[in-house]
Amino acid sequence: MSDPLSAVPPPGWSPLRSPLSRRALLTGALASTVAAAAGCFAPNAPTKEDVSGPTPGARVPIELWSGWTESAAKQIESILADYNRSQTAVVAKHVVVPGDMTQKLLAAVNANRAPSAAIVFGAGLSYQLAARQALVAVEDIATPAELDRMNSWMTPGLRELGRFEGKTYFVPMWSQCWGVFVNRTLAQKAGVDPDSPPEDLDALAEAWRKMTTFDSRGEIEVLGGSTTDLSVVTGRFLGRLVSEDGNTITTTDPGVVSAGRWIDDFWSSMGRKKMQNYVASLQGRGERSGNQDPFLAGIQATTLTGPWQYDSILRYAPKGFSWTVWPFPKPAGVTKRGIYTYGDGFVFPSRGKDPGAGWQLAQKLTGISGDVDLYSKLFTTWQCVNGPTSTQVDRSAYFRQKVIARCPGYDTIFLDELAHADYYLYPPKIPTSSTYTSALDAEFEKVRLGQVPLEEALAKVQSDAQTDLARWKEQHA
């Protein structure tokens, strides 16, 4: 396997989420090959000069890179304006880097022109950059008081998301959580009670089958629901993709196998070719395609997704559209709540100008600084977009009135499971995370299409990824 870092679809992407999905909209064409840039970057631990704080007595310009454009960029820039008015030492500028964030970030680090901070979409990227010594750890730029404040603010499971090899390299703004949005009209028409959520995954699959309708040719007309996201389901089965010490690839872990079997069994029961034809018929429809969203257009009765679906409903749902949200159920016999989450958040490039100032800015945009109302405004850019990093946001009247009140079920379904899960599955915390997950996605697609048996596919990925990881460690010893 090569090491393209980000030359893969973003975590959670599936054929049932078109290229106009929420994440694709945020990133533009984020996935781009950066092997050349990674190869020419000479790892170098940050020097004392690299991690210096804001320079007293001067308004030093610093840059925040992100892939956000349009309304999201305007919101970030508005928040930056508030931040700049409170600063005497620095002035922050938002730099939009659509399409090739990773490549540009590595190139900038190599040329000693990196920004003070960047927002990346998925913690997996931070693990890979940290392994290449391309990032500064928060512990190297924060004061003891700031570290205490971060640790007391963030939900423990999300604090751990940002850690790699004992230090914090990624500070999430928010993190993903999951639920099942239901078209009440279609559910009732199929004899499924929308007010009685399925008790386990098998009951959910049965509800999906009942709500599916077929046309005169026997092709799927309205899909009851489905998922292709192995990681999301693996979280529910408490599976592991890599050992805790990061040395052993565990694709054949029982939880991964059970998750893959559940998805594959559903596709098989519906007819693999029919499912494939239905996906092809969507022709670019996705969660961010306005009223062409399959769920809002009435050609998909439910959608297993994140809370960003609220934004689509509020913006694009047709008049009279009746809906509700079910919890994403656990497998039968599994008592603990497991969740897969990957986050969107801040990293601090090594060799950047004043990463300490970038850290000060990150505290404002993650709630760590204590300005909860300012942090809450991020959740109105895309209404209820994801789960906040702390349960303490509910002390903000703004968050309660402008966020929770507009999204029924957001707090009781999505936020509850994110804050109180018993087990968190993260992107693999290894230097070769992207090549591993890319290979896993590709092989699992073959499984769903009936081309390769599940166990054979998982064993192949495990063997190849283990070899790839060992090779990387040998080359960078």
C-alpha cells in the first residue's frame, strides 16, 4: 500500500451519501494525494522558537486554515472578528484552503510557512501528521492552567480522541454521533409505528425491509433504510480496528466481523443487485442536495446519519413533511453503548508562526476558554451539526434556545450517547491510518456486492495493513 494520507473518501462516506454530503460540502475536494509532499518533509521536533506564545507589544498576524467556504466561512470570520477585538498581541485571519488542505499543510510545514492553526476534518489525519512530527502537541504550548481547563471542559471520550502516543495533537470543535431519522408518513403506510423505535439492530433491519417498496419491475422504489458504514456499525458492536498500543491491526476482531456480517446480511436479504441499482439511481442525490435529499424527497423512508440532518430538514423539507428520530439501537445481547466518532477540529503545525496564538484561538472556538455563547454559535451555522465537546454547553441559554429547541431529539438521542457512551471507537491511531481505512472500505464494498466473502476480505486487509504499518515503522525508526 502507498501512504497517500488523505487520498480516500472522508470517514463515514458511503454510496448512500452522495458527493454532496455534509462532509463533502465542508471539505470541497479534500481528498488529494500527498505522498510526494510527505516524502520530502524532513521530520523535525518543534524547537523552543516554534512553540513561542504571542509576542508582547505587537499585533502579530496569524492564520487559521480551513476548508470551509460560503456561509460557514462567514460565520468563522465573524467569530474571528470578535476574537481579534479582544486581542492586543495578535490578529487572526481565516484562510480558505479548499481541496488540498493536507498537501498544502505538509508543504507549508516543510517550507517553514505553516499557519498558527488549521481545522482538519477527522482526527485520523492528526495521528498521521503527528507521527511525522508535523504537529506541535497542546502540552507544549498550553499553560498548566489551560490544560486543566481543557481537561475539565471536554467529555473524556472526546479528550481521548485527540491524543496520540501520550500527547494531545487534535482539539475537536465537535464530534459525530448517530441516529435514525424517520419519515412518519412512509413508516405508518408500511405498518411501522414511528413512535416505537426498534429495540435492537435486527429489529431496525426488519423495519427497513417492511418500509421498502418495489416498482413493477421488482426494483426498489422507496428504500426503507440501509447503511454501508462499517465503522459506525462496528462501534455499536464494540469492535476494534487496531490494538490499544497501536502495534497490531485487528480487522478480524469479532466486533468488526459482526458489524460486517450485519450489513452484508441486510444487503443480501434485499438483493445485492437491486441495492446496487437503487444506489446508482440516486444520481448525485445526497444529504446536502436540498430537496433532492433522498430522505426529504420521499424515496428513502429513514436515514441513519448524524445530527447535521436537522439542518437539511429545517432548510429543505417540503411543506407538511412529518418526521421523527429514533435512537440508533445496539445489537441484541450487547448491553454497553458503543459509538464511532472522528471529530472535526484544530491542529497546530510545527514550524508555524506562533502556534501558541493558534492555541489561544482554538480555546475560543472549542468552548475551552469559557465563552460558551460564542462556542454555541457554531451550532447555528449548520443547525445542530454535530455533538459539542462538553456537556457544559447546556448552561448557555443561547445553546438551549437556538440549538436544542430547534432540533427535537438532539439532546436526548444524539448528545446523550456522545457524552455517555461506554465505548468509543476512533479512527485507527496509527501512522498509516488512511491507507488502512481506504483498503478496508474498498474490500468491504466487494463484500456487499457479493464479490468476496466477508472473512476473506477482512483477513486480507488485516494482513496488508499490518505489513504496511511494519514497513512504515521500519522506514521511520
